[in-house]
Amino acid sequence: MTARISSNPPLTLSILAAGTAAFFTLGVIQAMYGPAFTLFQTRYGISTAGVGIIASAHFVGSALAPPLVGLLLLRLSLCRVVVAALVTLALGVTLVAFAPTWPLAIAGALLGGFGLGGVSGGLNAAYASIGTRAVNLVNAVFGVGSILSPLLVAGVSGNLAIPFLTVAALCGVTLMSARIWGFPAMREPELPTAPGRAGVQVAFFLVLIACYVGLEVGFGAWAGRHLQSLGYASFAVIVAGYWGGLTMGRILTGLFGARVRPERLVLVCAVLTTLAGLAATQAALAPTAYILVGLAMGPMFPTALVWSTRNLPARLVPFLLTSGSVGGIVAPYVLGVLAARCGPGAIPLALAVLAASLVAVVWGTLRVTRPASPSAFTA
């Protein structure tokens, strides 16, 4: 069911409970495959070169689901779509836990990734339609799950099934929470009249999300390589600080974000990310700069989704998420090519250039979403 409301509701337990459980579950499974590579190799005798395919299957599944979610939301309630996606995720990770052969494990990862993409697409749309605080808080919980996931894998003494069955159990907890408190209704506030066509606005938001995800994945995947080339032995700790900064940025925005208009917050964060990326090109500043990058980037993704729902129907959010998969695939590959040709020193500069490009895209999005009436855009 869609609720058409013009003001943000208070963040009550009924709004946050089931969504918090869902995003924690998504964070745990999203960060689980990499740390579990050794366990997969032990069980199935897979080479180092071949084991990464199971993570790829998971991400392919998660990229395929959002467009389908967008179509289903035209006919079905959000609750039905998300419940079906949670069941799909639980079935997928259970198959991974018990798969007797490597192909079946890959199939389970694909199925589980499809479920994750369905949950993410549906709930990100719902929470983005509620407001900046809500969507940042649940995405911060996703970050907490991602931080704890490697610790879970490390603590199971080589038992591959336990981490994935834990995710299945978390899906069950989420379904129980949804039965008690329900999932929040997708809200459709009155949309402003903007001079730009809806198609142009969608295009700008697609590029914005793609650039952001490219930055997030690019910094996370390649900052460690750059720091390592500078001689920082604690590079892994610094990269963990980057992810921690990302989570903290969302927590702070969840607490105080209602005081700032979404489009202004996204623009400021993009500028700060560019400056921090440039600072990372200096060896002495790089460790602190990468942590500040995470802090600056944290609010951008969820707040950009909120911004999109102020100008476009919330049911389009799952389609916007698809472009993030493109950015997450292209950016790390391009950075790898640059690092191979120009050396690791090119990594932070290339990311700073991408961040500057994001500033330009955000500015363009501001222009095409500007309301026709000046009074409609005042704070």
C-alpha cells in the first residue's frame, strides 16, 4: 500500500524495527563471501583464481533483482515483495550452506543475491520516501552488519555452513519483526513541478548513483593498495577506518539529517569527498584522508535516494539502484588498469577526478529538478 503524505513522520519502532533487522541481515551477507573464500576452497578444492566466481554470482543476482522489484511494486504491496525476497535470500544461503557441489553453491549464491537485491530495492525505496533520517539509519545498520560479518566467518573454526545458516536465521528474525511491526508504507509526497522532463531527471539520478557507487567501491577496493605502496603496514586498519567512517557518516545523518535539505547535503558531501580524495594524494595525509572520505561519503547514497523521491515516484528507486551495479563494476576495473599502467599513486587522483565529476553531476541534477516556482524551493 502507498501512503500519500506531505510531512515526515516520527521515527517509531513500527517504522524502524523490521527494516533495521533486514538491513543488518543484508550487511552480514554482503560482506561474507570474501572472508569465506578459504572455506570454499577447502570444501570444494577450488583454486584461488576460481573461487571469486561465487562472489560474482552473488553480485549478479543482486543486480538483476531491482528492476523486477520496480515492476512488481506496480501491482503488489511492498510487504509482499520484500517478504518474498527475504524467503528467496534464506533459501539461497541455505543452499550455499549445504551444497554438495561447487555449481550448486554458485547457484545458491546467485539465488541469495537475487533475494538481497529484492529486499534492498524495496526497502530502500520505502525508507527513501520517508526521509533522510530513516534511510540513513537503516543503511548505517547495514554497515554494522558488514563490519561484523568477517568476525563471524573468522570465529566458526572452518565450518562453512554456520555463517550462511546464521544469515538464514536472521531472515527469519526479520520476518518475525515484520509480522509484529510490519514494513513501512511507501509514501508518495506531492511532487514539485520542475522545468526538466522526468526522463532527464531519471538520467541524472542514474548517473549520480553510478558515480557514487563507483567511488564507494573504488575507495574500498584500492585504498589499501595505495597505502601499501606508501609503506603503511597498517593499511588494512586504515581501510577499516574508511568503512567505519562511512557508517558513522550515516549514523550522524540519521540523527541530525532532518535539518538539511537532501540536495544540499549531497552537494556538500560530494565537494568534501573531492577535497579529501585530493588530500589522499599526499603520502603524509593519506591515512587520515581516506577515513575522512568515508565520513564524507556516508550520507550521500541514502540521501540521494531521498532527493530522488522528492522529484520522482518512489517506485522508480529500484531502477535507480541498478545503475549502482554498473558503477561498482566499471570503477574498480578502470582503477586497476590505471594502477598497472601509472602506478598506485594514480589511484587517489583518479578517485578525486571521479568525485569532482560527481560534483558536476549533482549540480546538473539540481538544475533539472529545480521547481518552476521559486517559493516551492525555499527551505
